[in-house]
Amino acid sequence: MITIATFDFLPLAEIARGRLQAEGIRCQLADQHLVQTDWLYSIAVGGIKLQVEAENIPQAQAILEHDYSADLD
């Protein structure tokens, strides 16, 4: 698994993970429990990491970069 994004807060990481899973992309979060234990650890470990398989990187990045705000109308 390759890290494609990092987050400081678990809710934002979960939203991104959920979006990828909704599109059928297998992904996982790393270090979320450590960061939730003490937020100062986030700096030391590089935040909460969103990871996908290497072959899914282009599709996953495109999904995360897409602006879905117009879909709210």
C-alpha cells in the first residue's frame, strides 16, 4: 500500500477513505490510532496516512482532487 494523502484529523481522513471505498477502491488508514491517542504524535509520524494499492493511485488521486461542491445543489 502506498500513501497518497495525509491528514491531521481523523474525521477528514475517514471522509476521504469513505469516498474512495464508495468508488470501489480498496484503501486503508495508517497511524490513525496513534494520532488519536495524542495529537502531538501526528507531527512525529507524519499524520494519518491514506493508503491505496499502487495500481489505484491515479484513479484515487483524481477522486480526491475532484470538487464535489456543485453536486450539492
